[in-house]
Amino acid sequence: MTGIVAIEHVNAVEIDYDGNILLSSRNLNEITKINRSDGSIMWRLGGKRNEFNFINCPVPFYGQHDIRRQENGHITLFDNGYCAQPHGARAMEFELDEKNKTASLVWNYIYDSSMVSTGQGNVQRLANGNTLVNYGRVTDDIVFVVVDSNKHRLFELFSSNHLDSYRSFYYPSLPWQFHRPRVVCFDSLGVKYLRTEKAYSSYEWSDSSTTTAIAAKKGVAYSVFVPYGEGGFISSEKFSVADTSACTGRGKKSKGLKGSKLVYFYNPENYYFETDCLPFNFLMYCSGYHIRAKPCH
């Protein structure tokens, strides 16, 4: 909006272990602890009004996001590295001595020392000790990585369109299911057909047909897109008739994201995410991007 200046640009709020508030202000390069009872400032970490002595951290964080207090008492944040003298975006973990005002950098991860994140991003510490680092807005193709405590990459997600990703999260399981349209095979006068349910307002098959049923050719894989959710589409699983002399195909319905292969289509065009190796369940919403996943060894 014209005439409005975001002086602080607050981007994360965390309830601390003592019930007070940790606040991340990007434009101040500062983490602030605020007394939840009276609103007073308890301390400032980073920025021009920093009160802490940094240990093992010669380069401060800039434009940071996603302050979080971890179970071990440490704090984590995503350092965008975006400033007059930029540095590589990184995940950072500090051990704080709030009485003596020291902040010891005990762990960090840099994907590329020349890659700066101009906005967004987050860090999630997983239950098994691994860390998910989401890079927000970068010019590189990387979206997020999962690394272990020794900084070995376990999983990477890339976008060929420089996808902006505000935050990415790991979920041990998903609390819902995707219900794909059911496809069945039938014979009519010697012609083999694939048919889907009649409950949808529109249909688009992989061969561009828009009817509920299509004639199937032997050995050809078909799928159909139908409306799903608010303005989206979902596809059936790929279906092929291996033996047209006996139409024995069976319809399939998704049972969630626990299979070894997942294909998620944004719409009936060429934008998709596909991977043969999902080490965990995750869900990502995007608009008009071709995303590829790369498992690391």
C-alpha cells in the first residue's frame, strides 16, 4: 500500500518455554524476547541493538525468518543472508545464555555459500535429529533439503521455475486422503472401453477426450482428470488394458501418500511433481510449476 513502511516486518512468533514471546523482525535483523504479561522487551538478539556476545559466529544473521525454540533449549532460525554485504543463506542453531547474554552457534548448514535468499524460508528440526531447510525466494532451483546432523544431504527438492516457497514441513503422516476417480474397463460389441464415475462436472482424459468413457487401445496408459477442491484437479491412477481379449482391468482409488511412487498433477497440462523415492510424506501447493524431486544417497 502506498505510504506504508514496514519498519519491523515481523515474520515469525514463537511462544517460548516460559510462556513469553520470541519475535522475528526481518527488517531489524533481530530476534526479540517480549514479556507476555506487560509487553516489555526482555532482550534483543541481532541487529543494531543486539545485547548478546556471539560465539563461533563471525558473520551475523540478516533478514532472518522462522525463529523456533527447540526441545533441547536451543533456538533455530533461517538466516536469509540478505543485506548490503550478502552471504549464503543458512540454517542456524544457537545455544543461548540469557543471563550472561551469550549466543553460541552450535550448528549451521549452508547449501551454497553464494546463494542468498531475498525472502521467506524456514528451518524444521525433525524428531530423528535431521533438519529440513526451506530456502524461500532464491534464484537457484533448490526449494528445500533434508540433512542429517553431519550435514549430509538426504533429500532435495528442486523447481525448474525458481519456485518461491514460504515454508515447507515434514509430517509423519497425513490426516486425510486423496480420493481419485475410479476407472473401470468394460466391453461393448467387441470394443474395450474405460469409464469413470459420472459424479463430476467435467472430464479430461490423457488422450484429450472429455467424455465419461473412452475406447481403449491395448498397451496404452490412460488417466482422467476431474475437478477437485476449489479450482483444482485430480487425476485417476494410470490405467492400461494389457489384454484387450479379456477386459480384466480394475479401478483404483488412492489410499493416501504411502506408496513408493507418487504423481501429483496440478492441472491437465504439463505441470507435475513426480518421484520414485519418497522418504517421508509431504504436501506442497504450487501454481503452474514443474517440480522434480531428487533423492540423495
